[in-house]
Amino acid sequence: MRSVKSFIAAGAATLLSQAAFAADMAIAPPPAYAPAPVVEDFGGWYLRGDIGFSNQRVDRLNNLLDRNNTSSVQTLNFSSAGIFGLGVGYKVNNWFRADITGEYRGNSNFFGTDRITYVGGVGTDTYHATKNEWVVLANAYVDLGTWWCITPFIGAGVGGARVAINGFTDQGIALNGGVGPALPGLAFGDNVSKWNFAWAAHAGLAYKVTPNFTVELAYRYLDMGDGLTGDLRTFDGVNAFNNPMTFKHITSHDLKLGVRWDLTSPQVYAPPPLIRKG
């Protein structure tokens, strides 16, 4: 009987010691899970498209026949016109990108008046024409950081502008010192297209809708140089040679809505496995 009690006591002591040892053992951590892949934007090629409208200016109109005028007071205005452009570019990194764009700027109606004082009298000219352009620019942009998927940017561009002046007319009335009747006149200038050096300054906001699609709202100042007509001639064909009308220093304040399609999918970075063989 004593041996049975001793066996039971020894077994109980063994179980208690094993339980105490198990309590002192560290609890194994749960299995580790790999973090979610990190999407990195390493840049790449993109296509772009733009639409918008212009707000154009010209400094003044010059003609060689007016060089002897005592004074000339001009009022010159262009109507707004549509802008349609396409381009291809490359995003170098998260803050710098560049592209080449080509655009057509639609017909803008021109209206101007000119009050001229000359020796022996005064005169008033009324001008009408239309103008359009093709513009090619190489542009570079700096992205200034991103907040809530919105990225402000600035940029600059250089290239060329083909300025076309069409349907120019000059209707003038001359008052010879108040003596005699007013003398009306009408002159025409042939259509002329002229390539000039052009440059631009950009500023705007870009919103990334998806990793591959971005929308832009941008302002642009564009300098397109001078426009030119053919030699002016009267309705009966009389032509004073070498007297084209020059549109001096044409500029535009443009508002554009653009989109960019990234052609390079964002690269996904996956961390190395926690356990490697070998």
C-alpha cells in the first residue's frame, strides 16, 4: 500500500514539475507575413493631349508708308480662339519631366483702329483680319511636390510658331486739314504665313487620377514674334511696293486643360523572402 502511494506521489510531482517548466517557456510568435508590395514611380514615356483657349495681344501695327506720321494712336484687339495640341514626353524622376508638343491655334478675328496725324491733316484707319498659328515647342517642367494627389508645377519651352495673317483690310478716311471732303480709301493685304522663334512659360496643377492617367489645368504665356501681310494694294490693284503691314510682337495668355497617359506601368518593388535556400 505504501508503494502505491509513493508511485502516485512521484507521478504527481513529475506532472507539476513539467507544468512549471512549460509555464516558463517563451510563447512562439505568430508566423511573419510579407509586407504589401511598394509601388515605385520610376518615370518613363508618356503621351499628352491639350485643349484650351487664347487671350491674345499685339503691341502695334507698323507700315513703311506711315513712317512720316506725326502721331498714331492704335486700339487693337483679337477675339479668343481654340487651342488643340498633342505631344510626347519623358518623365525622368519624381520631379523633372520634358516633352515635345505640336498644336494648332484656331482662327482669331482681329479688329483695330488707328488715328493718324500727319502733315496737312488727320486720318482714321479701321483694320480687319484673321490669324491662326501652328506652334511646336520643346518643354521642360519641374514638379514641386504632391499633396492629396495634386502636384503644382512650373516650366518653360522654346520652339517655333508659324503665324498666318489672312484677309487683311485697311479702310481709311483722310481729312485734309478740314479743307474739302473726307477722302475714303480701302486697301488689301495678301495672306502671308511666317515662321518665328517662340518661347513659353508654364504654371499649373496636375491631378493623378490613376497611376497611368493624369489631368492638368495650366496657364501659359506664349510669345510668337511678328505677323506679316502681303504688300498693301488698293481695290483697283495699285500697289505701293514693299509696304506690308507688320503685327509687332504677338503674345498670348492661354488657359489649357490637358491629359497625360503614362506608357510605362509603375514598377512594383517586392521585398526579398524572409528565408532563402542555400
